[in-house]
Amino acid sequence: MADPKGFLNHGREVARTRPVDVRLKDWNEVYVPGSLLPIIPTQASRCMDCGIPFCHNGCPLGNLIPEWNDYAYREDWSAASERLHATNNFPEFTGRLCPAPCESACVLGINQPAVTIKNVEVSIIDKAWDSGDVAPQAPERLSGKTVAVIGSGPAGLAAAQQLTRAGHTVAVYERADRVGGLLRYGIPEFKMEKRHINRRIEQMRAEGTRFRTGIEIGRDLKATDLRKRYDAVVIAAGATVSRDLPVPGRELNGIHFAMEYLPLANKVQEGDYVAPPITAEGKHVVVIGGGDTGADCVGTAHRQGAASVTQLEIMPQPGEDRAPHQPWPTFPMLYKVTSAHEEGGERVYSVSTTHFEGDEDGNVQWLHLVEVEFIDGKLTQKAGTERKIPAQLVTLAMGFTGTDQENGLVSQFGLGLDERGNIARDADFATNVPGVYVAGDAGRGQSLIVWAIAEGRSAARGVDRFLTGASELPAPIRPTDRSLMV
């Protein structure tokens, strides 16, 4: 194990961020380059090597956290990378983007700050890339079976990599012009530089995975035709239908879904635009939605030179400590200050938008809101609290309601849906159509990146068993598994 007294001798220390006035001038990741690795052996030594490591339960991937903490403490980076990759195809993604439910379940976190599991993870994988320990793993022989994967987000990429390594010939179809799904266009550069995606794609290409971009199944290629071409299909198209806000004035110019706004900012970084078609420059920006996507909009607006940024959330402000009804080891709802929030702006809780007001040219100028409270479990407006705030750009970041059904993918396959509108699947992640499987948010609904990767790995096992009659691929979760939450 790591240092038996590590958690007694050392406090929690996390990655340092660059000064706000410096990082707002660029789109690079917010952390100080190279500052994390020197503190990681000490931080890893705080791992208690628990008899029952509840961090395993917090993470759906079943990451072998105590094992790679021990190797990181001993600075055996190659061994740490091997144990990390044993359960996670893309730790450089999760180490940057996951909200770390493993840390919420850390046993040390019962009465002390938890182990910095996420920082240890990203340090191990970054060191592995720098040391050349991440190499293509091409299959020893091919099965002669073919698989199409629809969607190149984390679930699709995980399924594709697992199936390629099992010997199947895999082609990934992505409707966007580049591979990566929401990782590519939904996550700002300052949160994860896209070079991390690019080198994983090159690894996967070297292993034999093929990528087809700019092809939307259902529109550009009929789902029925795709099914005829391949022995099996994995649908990992995500839950891409944004939740709308049907209030008066919604039709005004300047009101956009977050997934209309964020991809354009990313395309500037890819070199597709000199300036984004939708920009916050010089505008009063209002972000509706208090989650991670909302925070991404906040950070993007800051970098584009917004005059002001206000983030609205309909729920009350969470506390900084666990609520009694969210005990360890569940994933609690806590007040988070992300790097984007450090950079400025105002956060307003317990408010609901009543309507928008525009100018004579049809451009949004004001957002009208009212304070709300929960009475007997029902959301109720507080009389006399109506007011308006300036809003020349509004982004709707209120989550997603399900997978896209307008493109014909669901209807052309003839897929069954569950009561929440997600694509239904059985215990092997198989749909009602033989040979067609579903992984990620398309079947689970909006979720975290670790759940997407776990679903992709699990669905790959179901496909492999369908194609060959048996499988040695791991399946870390079942379709019915859910987060440790109350």
C-alpha cells in the first residue's frame, strides 16, 4: 500500500490554476503546466488502502484506485498506467472532465478531505503519454466480423476500441466534421485541449478502427442500409436534444441552446472561423442553467469579452457541506466554484425566467425573472420579486431530454423506447432489433463521462458475445445500474 500514515501526515493539495487575468487571454487549459506531477506521490500516499475501497463503488468503471495510487506513490508510472488502463480506455478525458464521484465515496472523505483521485489519475496518464507508455494495441487476429458504431463520443469510442481490440473490424460514424462528439464540440478548449482527443484517435486508427465523419445515420445514410452492411451496430448517438424554455419572447434573436453556442467557439480554436458567428463580445450574457454546461458557457463568454455574465439556476443554492439526506458515500449536491466561476460573473439561485423582452429589430435585450421557492414539494413563485436584467445573449444550458428522433435513426431501425424516451435495451445492451445495441446517453439518458465509457465497454461485451458466442471483454456495469445518490 501507499504510506500507512500518509493521510495523517499530509493534507489535500490540488492542481494550481493560472492567474485569471492571464488565462482569460487564451483558450489553453487553466492549470499551470507541469505543476501537478511533483505533488502527486505525496497526494497518492494519502490513500488508506481501505479494506473495502468505496471509491470502486463511486466509479462505474470500477477503477483500481488504491492500486494505481500505490504505484504513483512509488513513482512507478508504467505500472500505474497499466492498472489505470485496465478499466478505463480514456483516463485523460475522465481525469479532466469527470466530477469525480470516486472522491465523494472515498473512505478518507468521511472526516477529512478526500484523496485527490482525479488529479492522480490525470497525472498518471499524462506521464504515460510523455514516456511513450501509451501504444496501439492491435488485435492478434481478425474475427472476420464487422461492426458499425454510431457516434464518436466517449461511449462510442470506448465500444469501438474494445471491439477493435477483440479482433472485429469497426467503423465509427460521426455526423459532425470531426471525431469526438460532445468531447470535441461541447467541451471548451480551456477545460480540455483537443490534442488529447486527437492522439487517442490516432492510437485507435493504428489499432485498426476506421472513422467516417460528416455522415448522419438516418439522413445521409439510412439505418436499414447500415444494418445490411455490418454484422452488428452499436448506437452511441448521445442524448443530444436540448431542453427548451417555452416562455414568451423565446423566438427573439440572441437566444441559443448551449450546444449552438459552444461548438462555434470550439470551431474557432480548430481554425474554421476567425470569429464565432455567435459571440458574447461586448454583450450582457445570461446563462440559464447552473450545471457544468452552464459553467462552460460562462467561461466561454468571459474569453469572448462579455460586458457581464449572469448565471441563473432555478434550484436553491447548495451547501458547501454534505446535507444530512446525502450521506457518505453518495454523490452529494454541493456548491461548486469551477474555474469559470473564479473568472467572474454573478450566480443567481432560486429564480425562474418568465419572459424575454426585445428591441424593435427582434433582438433580445432583457430577461424577466421571478424568485421561486418549494412549498410542499411544489415550485411556487414569490409575489413581488419580479425584476428584469439586461440580456443581449442568452444561452440555454438546462440539460438534454433524449436522443435525436427527427433524423430517422430510431424509426428506420424500428427501435423500442423506454418510458423516458431513451432507446430500450436488455441486460446485454441489446435493443429489440437483433444485432443492434445501444450504449451511453442514448440508452441511459443524460449522464457523466465515466458512465458513458462504462456503457461503451459493457455494450462491447454484449456485441462480442453476439458475434462469437462468448466474450472475455469486461462489462463493468449493467444497463439498470445507477449512481450512488439519494
